Amino acid sequence: ITAILGKKNYNYYKNNRKNADKISEKRLLKIIKKNKNTEIGKKYDFDNIKTIRDFQNKIPFTTYNDYTKYIEKTSNTGEQNLITSDKIYFFAATSGTTGSYKKIPISKTSFKPFFKNGTIFVYNIKREMKKRKKGQLYGKILNLSELSTIDVTPSGIKVGVLTGYFTSRFKNILALLTCIPKEIIGEKQIDMKYINARFALEERNVIWIQ
């Protein structure tokens, strides 16, 4: 099923690559309109942004620090509709070189591009695997990416690497695809590299390493 979605998404990007500017502009203005009633939307007058030029004139260059108070408010109290009208389900943690990690808000909408790219990855893997000998197409994945959460905020929102969000949403699917038991996937602060190696050694049909 994932590969079928991946083929659809792959063809969409391939067929629209020459219209990237127009598609991006349409997407941006749609996001602006959708979020005009958020705290950020009111601050920067999203309601009167109708063109790319409006956006460039009204939105200044910003850094993470400009959004910290909104992020921390959602993190601590659970209040929504501050920087996005979508519900924040997860915070992606940056690796960070300046001390504590930064929390990047993740919603269903913001996660969609990552999910689409993931389906394309699976589609391309399946295309390559079809070139193999008969019987080698299906098996388990040795996953080397981080799947556990790092923390949970006072408001109950999980914090972790972005793959951790995928884990929390698709635990049952991952258990079918990878070598890791469902009961362990996404658990907080587990040495997943050890867990991956431990269960991969028992699996006789590992077909790819991710």
C-alpha cells in the first residue's frame, strides 16, 4: 500500500516539477489564509497578505527565538492556535549545538510532506528490489534511525526526533516492516541501536537496511 501511494506521489512531483513556483505560491497563500487567526497571523497581519509581494513586505526575517514563547506556552500549558491553526501533536527535537535541544512543532499538516517523501522512498526501494531474484522481494527492515521519544512536555506532548512522530502514528505498520516488536517501538529513552541489532540477529530475512 505504501509503495502504491509512493508511486502516486512520485508521479505528482515528476509531472509538476516545471510548475514548482506556481504550486509553491499557491501553497504559501493557502497556509497564510488558514492561519490568519492565530497569534502569529494576527501579529503579522496575515489577513491582508494576498500576494508573494505582500508576504515579503509584511513578514520580517525571523529566527527560532522569535517563536520560543509560543512554543513554550503550548509545551507547558497545551494552548493551541498560537503559531498554527492545526493541533500540535508532537515536538521534533533538534540535535542542537548550543545546549538544550529546540522543539519544532509538528502537526498532521506539517508532517504530510515528510510522509509523502517516505512513501516515495519505499516505492523506489520496491522498484530496485524487483530487479532481484524471485523470492527476495519481501522481508524485514533493519532500521537504524531513532524511533524512541526523548521526553514528554508538562502538557503531555511527546518530544523526539521526527521519526519518533512517525513511530507514534504508525506503530502497527512499523512492527510489520521492521525487526522490532511493537511493544518496544517508540518507548522513551531506550537504546534503540542495541534493540535493532538484538532483534535483527534473530531475523533470517532482512532485506534492507534503513
